[in-house]
Amino acid sequence: MARITLAQQVADAVEQQIRSGVLKAGERLPSLREYMRLHGHSKNTVITAYEILASKGLVEARHGQGFFVGALLQAAEVDETPPYTRAMDTIWMMRQQFVREPGLAPLGEGFAPVSWLQDMRLDKFTRQVMRSGAGNLFRYGNRLGNPALRQSLVRKLASYAISATPRQIVTTHGANHALDLIIRRFVVPGDAVLVENPGYYPLFGKLQLQGARLLSVPRLADGPDMAALEALLRSERPKLFFIQSISHNPTGSDISPAKAHQLLQLAERHDLILVEDDALADFKPSSALKVAALDQLRRSLYIGSFSKSVSAALRVGYIAGSKDMIDELADLKMMLHTSCSELCERTVDVILGEGHFLRHLMRLQDRAREATFRGLEVLDELGAEVFCRPEQSLYLWARFPGIDDTASFTREVQGKGVMLAPGAIFQTNQKGVTPWTRLNVAYLEEPVFADCIRRGIEAARD
């Protein structure tokens, strides 16, 4: 290994002070004589160190004045806003989603009603797990996840036409944990990452927390805007694209077969990894198109979850991908969390092995289909414009006549008994104004909702 010179060590120390903001843009560095006296270095050592910094554009020499921190470079490279602060808007929004205030009609809620899930008798399945042998429940689980559950997930993926082995699956604490692991593994501060816009706002917060640059790909009714995507691939060369092929959150839209094939062609051409978040898969027939099925996990990572369709309290999800990528993600999971809950994973495995689960999914999809149909009728009666008209979805994306700022409108109707999810929170620029809002189909027939919308439309006309 090459020996690091004393001049390089001095340059590295000063560079760290610049990048951390200790030395501010435009600030004068100590003179050569001052630095020599303070640190005991020779004049040649300090001159060489400053020249190294100047060659990297970190400092600039001003004739007769000395060396100064480069103002333009620091403005571009040193973000004075800590990542946690950048993600605070998303954190606040998530808090609002998870707090259920009594008496509010939860049109903006991201979950299916409890009544849709109560036929999943979790107490029955937990007792069954305990009877089958509780000894292993006192130890950490396998880093990849419970072997029996991963075998069951192989069969579940096969029903989606995705071929995988148990070694190509790692379990997670739900879909959000899956996103965390992938972001930690593949994204470093400053990386350009493609996301759909509008899109899943907790994902935006996670990426901001990691220091990523979000590249917005407009979401259309039949999938991503392919022209915009291709332009970003050419100019920015990102390595990840986070997508929701079906039951897109917040729009409820599904990708078309033509766009899915085109997306894979672009991914191949630009060496792009596709991260397909399919947390709402159980609300659609298993035949619904998935990019990972077309790709067979060659350059895609597929995320699944049981939080929406069984119980968010179980916190069980998974990632499927190539064996090499799954091994890396499993090692990262082990380092961060040791393992997932053996009790929860064995419970989900028992649930998947029961014919009752398939009947539950049929009822769940029937409820979603009926609620979507009735919800579209309500929105049509209110004169709303809907982004798309899916046959079944947990969400609809809509705008109402005269209501141009749904963030402001949300604050207004909250005091009247309605909780909405304003469209701005699903935008990469969450400070913008938008007339769109995400609506949970299960609650669209709430009378108080229609009354608030009518009053809002009438007020806009006056």
C-alpha cells in the first residue's frame, strides 16, 4: 500500500473541515507561516497541501491575499440541512397517518378497515404455532428468515409467475424495512435515485434521510412517463428506480404490458436496478402484471408484505431477488437487526398453509372491487375528476371542482370530521400546491365526506 505523505494528511484534514462546514465558504485559510507555526510543518509541506486542495476545487488562491474556501463548490457540495431535518416533513405526515382520531371519517387512511381483516383469526394461528413447538421461539431466527415461510413464499411467488428458490428470499419487518435495507445497501449520499411522482411519501423520506437526490418520473394512468424516464437515464445515470407496478400508491393505477416491457428494455440498456414495491398485491388477482415476473429477478428486486392484507401488527414482509443480492441484504439485515421475529414469521407461514387464507383473499378482493365501484359512483356524483378508473384498488386519486389546494382544504375539513391525505405529501416537492388528493375507497360512502366536498365546491364558486 502506498504511503500517505504528510502533505496529503494535511490536505485531508483541511478538506474534512471544509466538507463538515467548520471552514465556511469564502473563509480565509491560515497563512503558510501561521499553519507552519501552529502545526510544526515545513513550508513545502503546507504549500503542497494547499495545492492539493486547490486542484480539487476546494480552495482558491487569491494573489497577495492567500487561500480561501471555494464559495461555489461549498454551496453545491456541503448541504447545511442535516438529513434528519430534510426528512422531517415526511416523519410528521406519517405520525398523522398512524394517529386515528375518534369521530373522523378516515378518507386519507392508508390501511384497509379492520372489518375487512377480522376474519383472520390471529389468536387461532398463534395458538397453533405454540402447539407445534415453542422451543425455537426463545432464540434468534435464520438471517434469511424462517425456512418454512420462505418455502411458502416460493409457492406464493410462483402464483405470480415469478420463479425463485428459498435462497432468493429474505424476510423483513414489512415492506418499509425492505425499502430501508435496499436503500442502505445501494444508495450513498449524493446518489441520483429515480422515484415515481406522485409516489409513496415514506420512500421519499427514507431516501432524503440517506442523502439521495430524488429524480422525479411522472406517473401516468398506465405507468411511468417513459420519455421522461429515458431522458433522466441518459443525463443522470441513476442505478435504482423504485416503482409500484400495480395498485400504485397514491393513484391506484396499474402499469400497462407495453410499458412494463419497455421499462425492462431501458433497465437493460442503462444497467438499472428496478425495485418493485408490491405491498398491495393481495388486493389484486394473482394474474395481475408484475415487472419482476417479466424480468424473473434478473435486474429487479421484488418487495412483498402482509401488513395490508393480514395484519400490520405482525410486521412480516420479504424481498426476492438474485441470490447474490439477497445474500448481501441478509447480511445487512443481520448486522442491523440480527433477525426478524420467529413467532410472527411462523404465524404467517401457518396462515399461508391454510385454505382459509385463499378464501380471505377472495373476500378481500371482492370488498375492494365493490368499494372501488361504489367509490367511483360517489366521485362521479360530486363532479370529481379521477386519475384512472381501476376495477379494484384500495386508493383512488381525485380532484374536485374549484378546490385547488388540497393541503389547505384538508386542514379545513379536519375540523368538520373528515381526514384527507392531501396530494402534496405524495409529491417529491412537498411544498407545492396541488388539487389532487388520495382517497381510501372503503370510506367514500361516508355521508360527512360528501357533505364537506359539496360545501367546499360551493364555497369555491361564491
